[in-house]
Amino acid sequence: MYKLQDGFEVLGVVCFPQPEAESRFFYLPLAADCQRGDDGKPAANLIVAGETAFLQLATVWDVSAGRLEEVRHAVAERIGIDDPALVQLAFAPVTVDGVRLLSGDGSVAETELATARSSGMAPHSAMFNLPLDSADRARAAAAFNRRTGFLSVWYEASLRALVRHEARLRGNFSGVRSASDLERALASGRAVLEILPDDVELRGALIDRAVEILNLSAGPAEGETEILVELSRSELVSVTAGTDVGTWFGGSDPSVLPSQGFGGPQPSRPEPDDGARETRPNASLDGPAAENTASLVEASTNLARGRPTPPRFDSITLETRHED
């Protein structure tokens, strides 16, 4: 089992070394993306007929083969391997709990429109096909016109990994031989244990580990002493990664022109020619994931411990679920 804190980010992908395997790594992309056809266009359709509108989207959570090769070369350089082919990369063994389609007001998309199941293995493809009311139809049109914050897709997953917790213990530990001795020293103010707020429930385990460290040393020293207490344990970690639909479309893609009575947000791009169609051109739902420009964040269990509300759903966050 690997340690999350040993991971590192390279080219928008977080890599975790596999234990006792110098050149083998698990990886997690920092962002999800849309499926694309052979022509590179997103597998996304907004079909409008009178007052009726249907939205079709196909998403993936992976990186293209070309980008993965770039990651492989970067990892090989980082760990000092001359032949990048020796570096083995495998998608981290996550369980995707669900994929959520969210709508928003242009600042953040956080209202759930629909949920879908992923394919269960990389590239973790998911598909949405749903009718839209007038308000969400307008939001979808804004997203198809390259405006962010109106339509997003969010993957929710989990994986098991070793998570390292730390605490600092300082004070006079003379006579401390057991957990009860240390508890009395803490209660009297003779010792102080500094624990991160989110690790309070691990206090007992950290105290036991501190006693082990004290007993393994030459014995509790006289006077003031400070020690670093580290504890690693297997935990279930929540992973979220998303993509803003407004980032899928390039400048050459035709805009979606709202029909009369559409209301809501209007396109941010110049109006298309008179011959522009109101319905998105069809795109194949098969095809590789394309590269996605992601905002890079520190993928660490210290990043977020409560349920995060991603600002644009274009980054990955990790959250530890403590288990009894």
C-alpha cells in the first residue's frame, strides 16, 4: 500500500510510487475531461426544438496517451532513470462512487442536475442524456458558448492508502513509562501535545505512539524535550475531480444561439453567421480523452478535510475518511 504524502504532481497528474517498486507508479489526473471524436470535437450535444431541449454529454477521467508518455518521461527524469520505458504507470485503484452533472449561475456550478455511473475502470467514461427546463437550457447554452461556472461534471471516488499523521510533543517526560503516565503529564501541564484539529480523534493512537518513541530512546530525558510523533495507517480517502463544460470548446466551434424566450445568460462570443444552426453538430461518443488545461493544486490530505466545494470543479482534492 502506498503513502499519499509520497506523491508528487507532474504535468497535471499526481503520481504515487508503488511500495518496493522503484519504477512503478499509480497516477491520478487532476481534472476530468470530455470524450472527443476523431476530429477532436467534444462528445456533447445541446438539442433544442421549440420549448424542448435535451443535453447529451460524455465524459472521461484520464489523460491522453500522448500526455501520459510526457508524464512517463518527466517521472523518469525525476527519479533518475535513463530509459523512460522502464517507468510503469497505472491509474490508481479508485472506486468511482458516482459522477454528478451540476449547473450554476456563472460563479460556481453546484446544483445537481443528474447523476451517472462510470465504466468502473480507466478512462472511467460516463454519459448523461437528460431533458432541460428553460433555466438550465440557458445555462447549458452559456457553457456551450465557452462560459465557465454554468455547467460542470464532478467525479466522486475513493481509494485506500497509507496516510501519515503528525503531532508534536514537548515537556518534561521524566517518569513517563506508559500512556497513563503521559496522560497525567499532559493533565498537569508538564507536557503539551499539539495535534491538528482534524486528528483529534487519533489522540489516543498518537499518545501510544509517543510512549513507544520515548521507551525506544535511552529513556525519558530530564528537562524540556520535544519529539515529533508520526503515525501511518490505512485509511479510505475520498477523491473528487471535475471539469467545467465551458472549457471544452475551442474558438472555432460554432456558438449555440439561444432561441426566442431562452432567457438567462447569453453567449459571450460574437453572434454567428445567419446560417448557424441552433443544434450542436453531432460528435462521436467514442474516442480518446483529450488534454485538459487544469489549475494545479496540492493533492494532499492536508488540503481539505471537510466536503470540498470546488471553485470550478477543475481540480482534484483528497479527503481522508477516518474509520474505526
